[in-house]
Amino acid sequence: MAVNISNRKPNVKNIRSHALNATKKKQKLNLVVVRDVNGKKYRLSAKELRSLKKDQKVSA
């Protein structure tokens, strides 16, 4: 089981029809599962993973 370490929340917005009806829509995160050196699984967003790779805190 992967541990969820991301603190980010999904975006919530309204979808508007031509009659101006408002319907809530959730835009969920792109969560990926990453293993560390010891084999433990972590779940974090692809955006966070990309920034960690850019800062070279995690290897590919």
C-alpha cells in the first residue's frame, strides 16, 4: 500500500451552461506511485515528482 504524502487538493470549479446553470466539477490530481531505495511506496503528484527530479532530490 502506498503512503499518500501529497498535501495538494483537487481543483473545484463551476461548469456554466448557456442557461447559466452552475454544476460543480472536480479536477483531480495526477497521482503516481514512486518507490524509494528501500522499496517503500509513496504516492505523490506528477508535478511534485517533476520538481523533485529537477532539484535532483530523487533519481529517475
